[in-house]
Amino acid sequence: MTKFAIRQTLFLHSQMVEEWNFEFGFVPPNTTNTWENTITAASDAPMFPAHLLSGNLQILSEFLNEGKVFGRCLQRVYYDAPE
């Protein structure tokens, strides 16, 4: 892949609330790669409590090469209640 990228769109109650874009560039063939990142909320950003997000938050991950989507994954997020 020459211009690999991931776009993640977050939906709360089916309404888009945020979008994150990650660009990786060239990915050599027949390689295994890992990726990790930490996303920190802005200090003035309102935080939704877990009970409102749980089951209502979906993350659409789209995998792109040269700007063209070649794969998608939709996940619904659930939070465990603290014991």
C-alpha cells in the first residue's frame, strides 16, 4: 500500500460526534505492523458519563489506500459498570 490511512467516525445515538484521521503512508508488502495511540480529551471538552455512552456509541473504522476505502468495521461500545 502506498498511502494507507484509517478514518474513525464516532456516532452517539446515530449522530456523528467526532472523527479521527490517521495517516501511515507506505506499508511494505508481507509485513505485520502494530499501531497504538492515546487520545486525550481537551481540558474544556464536556465528558459524557459511561452510562449514557454504553450501547449508544458506535465507532466506524474505514481503511483507505490512496483515499479509497477498501474495508470497514463498525463496533458498538459497551462499558462495564464498576463493582
